[in-house]
Amino acid sequence: MDSSFLMFNQKFEYYEMGHRHYHNHYEIYYLLSGERYYFIKDRSYHVKSGDIVLINKNDLHHTSNANDLCHEKIMIYFKEEYIRNLFNPTMLINLFSIFEHKNHIIRLNITDQELVQRLLLKLLDEYNSFKSSGEEFEEYKQEKLFHLKIMLTEFLYILKKIRKNQKEDFKHTSPLHKTISDIAQYITQNYEGNIKLTSIANDFSLNPCYLSSMFKEITGFSLIEYLNLTRIKEAKNLLNHSDLNITEISERVGFNTLSHFGRTFKKYNNISPSQYRKIHFSKN
């Protein structure tokens, strides 16, 4: 199976996402039933049945239980190159812009829900059919693969049209959720500085212990974990796309010592910064 495209349907009576993460592919999450809390990048959302969640490449995200523990979802993961080569570049509209909106949720009306759900279920059937087709029917598999790409492109085009007409700015679930989102935004904008729990708590008029507890409950990340992941994500970008040496990158993203940077980088990537840069360089 082409690893640049994955799709599945899951139903849970209870599910708590244990791995807070980001990844280098787009993610589409459709909630068939139930409700969830979803923290994406630097704010939280209360996701309800019929909502579409769009997660851009390399956005930190985490989902957690809401009032209704039972839920069913359809998930799509794909990379840009999966469909980009289908068309002449001059003909390709920017379908991927739907992931760059400041709101990560599309709340569908009844008509759009029916359309989106029908397209998703057809796409899921075609995907499962492709997966189960035997290797001996290579020409048949290639036809299926082409059809999958066409169907995904159509689905993204429909979402682009729906998103263009959407004007609702999602409100926070509560004043506390807004405060935590504001703190997350502050961290993403100031990660290179000397950020401490006590100073943030003071700036936002919160008790440090209460802030630490609520930040973890709402985002799924501890505050230091969120800060470190934000710093490491930017460090990877600099390792990939700059000529700065590793010491300079360590300082640029806010680590006080090179050893602390190295330990933290390896914790989240299982390799050192220098090994990561060598791997990326060899691919290019």
C-alpha cells in the first residue's frame, strides 16, 4: 500500500489518546457519532457529531474524552505528493489551503453532512477494496489506485467549497479553555525566550499548580512538554532548511545548553540532531 495515503474507520466506547504528536502529513478527522475535545496547534475545540477536523502538517494535536465517551470516526492521512502529480501544475488549484485556516473545524450543516459522509464512505469502500485486491492483478490495482486519488481530490475540492462559505468563528468551550489557548499561543510566539511556569502563571493571574494541572487536562500536554515540542519542531525546520550549526540552532530555539538540546531532541526523535540532519541531507 502506498504509505502516503491511509484511511480507516474506528468505533470506541472509551478512548484516551496517549501519544501527543505531530506528523509530516495532512490529517482529516470526521466524527460520525459522539463528541470529543481536540487540541490543535494552540487552541482547543469541542468537536461534535458531523464535524470535520482538518490538521495541517506538523501541527501539534491531541484528542481527549468529552461528555459522550462513545464515538465513531473516519480518519484520513495523506501526503501532498499523493495527488499532486495527477494534474498539470498550471491546472492545480491549491486544495491544501483548507488546512491553513485559523479554525481547524468545519461545522457542517445537514445538507453538507450528508454529502461529506456519503463521499467519505464511498472513499472508504474503494480504499478497502484496493487493500484487499491481490498482487496478481497489478493492472486492476493501478486502476483502483488512480480512482482513489481522483476521489480524494474530489473530496478536498468539496471541502474547499464548503470552507470558503463558512463564516463562523468557533467560540471557546469556556473562559478557562480560552485562557489556556491564549497561553499556548504565547508559548508558540515566544518559545525562544526564557519561559517559566511561574512567570506565565503570574502574567495570566493563575496559581502555578492550577495552571499546570489545567493546561495538561485541556491540551493533553504538560506545559514543559508543549514548550519542548514547539522548540524541537522549529529545530527540525532549521536543521532541514538552514546552514546554522547545531549549537546556533540550540540557542535559536531557546535551549540554555547544547547538552539539554541534544537530550530533548533525542527523547522525541530517537536520534541526535546531527544524525537527523545527515538523514535529511542524504534524502536530498
